Amino acid sequence: MHRNLVAVVAVITGLMLVTTAAGGRPLPFQLAVALYTLAAAGGVAARPVALVAIAVGGASYVAHGEAGDGLGRILFASAAWLLGDSLRSRRSYLHELEEKAARLEREREAEARRAAAEEQARIARELHDVVAHALGVIVVQAGAADDVFDTDPARARAPIKAIDTAARTALADLRRVLGLLHADYAPQPSLSQLEPLVDQIRATGLDVSLTISGAPRPLPAAVDLSVYRIVQEALTNVLKHAHAEHVDVRVGYGNELAVEVSDDGRGKVNANGGGNGLIGMRERVALLGGTVETGSGADGGYTVAATIPIEGSA
């Protein structure tokens, strides 16, 4: 295509020479259109062709006895070239941005897969260590208890207690590995810690209001933790992406636990840090039998609203 455009400019330039030689007027508009198109598609490599064409065009006017008008035509043709070159530069810049964004997205996905693989390997190692050790102890002690159960039942009591201890220890370790119990770590956060979380966000300068309606009551640990994490992720997204001035956090107790986080920001929030933020919210809520809705409001802002059934929960 670049060669075809150069040929078009060359033909128009030649026609200008022929027209001038025949005593006619040059073709300024046609030359300007051709130069604009060539600049938009050809770029820097086509500049020598453009310079020759503009010079020939100006010389044609001089030869036609219109030196003053020729200067204006030269400026007109030069402006057409510059406009096309500017358009080409902008397209090239946008193309580079798109390629960079695509590359970063691929790198982010690769990093997420790598992190997931590492976490799976870590959990697999811990599970192997916990289960293999506990089952080994249980098998040995069960065999010892079986050997003496008929002849000396009292001696079987010690292996049975060892089995009980090993099983309980293994269960505690499994819960720790799976994140359900952190006996050796800081306790998992819960709704009782929402106020300190909100205070942390307020310290950044963002105005946050917290409203709790209904009668608060004890919740299952998974529900308590999940709702806290949903609020935490939503507030983090507001800070990172929404450019908001005010955020409302509402928690309502009833047959269902309802949580809503809404801001007055620009609307569309990039919730990922991977895109993983909203996905994590949906997975948490789905596991608990609830629903989550997210989206921009008609007047801007962004809302995250989740409901989780708790009727009958202890």
C-alpha cells in the first residue's frame, strides 16, 4: 500500500509538471490529499517523496507566474502532510499502548498461574506431611492395640489414646492448612472489626460512613470472615480505582446478611488487581449459598451488594 501511495504522489507531481508546461494551472488540492494519505500511512520513510512533491508544486506556481500564490500552496501542502503525519503518530502511539496493555495482561495471567501453582504445591506438601504422619501413627498404634486387645485390654488403652491424639492433631493441622483455623497465627478478621477497617480507610482522606441495621448476632466463622473480606476488597477497589469522595458501607441483619458498599466515584471500577477481586467475592458468596451484584449507577458511582443466608445459623 505504501508503494501505491508513493506512486499516486509521483503521478500527481508529474501531472502538475505536464499541466504547467502546457500552460494550465497546477493541481494543489489533489496533491494535498495525496500527501495527507501518504503521511498517514507511510510515515518518516515517505518524507523525501513529500519534500520533492511540495518543491515541484511550488516551482509549478512560480513557472506559472504566481510566485506569491505558490508560497501559500506550499504551506497548504505542507500542512496536509503534517496533519497526516500527526494522525500516523497518534495511531502508532495507541497501537503501542494496546500492545503494552496486552503484554502486561499476559504477564499478569502468567504470574497468577505461577502463584496459584506455587500455592497448590505448598498446600500439597503440607497436606502430605500432615496426613502421612498422622496416618502412620494411627496405623502403628491401631496394630499395637489390636495385638493386646484380647489378652490385656488395659494395655490397649494407651495406643487408642495415641490414635485419638494423632487424629486430633492432624485435624487441627488440616484446618490450619485450609485456612479454617489459625491457632498459631493472628485470629481471622470478622464483622466486629469493621470499624477499625473503616477507620483505616478514613485515614487516607476518603469519607466513609458505616451503617449496621438489624440485631447483630453470632455468625458462622465462614460468613463472618467472607463478609469482612468483601467489604475490605470493595473499599480497596474504591481507593485504587474509583476516584471517589464518599463511600457508604451498609450491613443488615435479618434472615439474610446483606452487605452493600457504594461510592460516588467515576463508576466503572477495575476490581482486580487481577480481575481477581470480584471473582474472589463471587466465589466466597457462592460457597455460602448467597448472591452478589456489582455495577455502575445511572448517575455514576459503583456498588457492590451481597446477600448471604443466615437464618438458623448459630
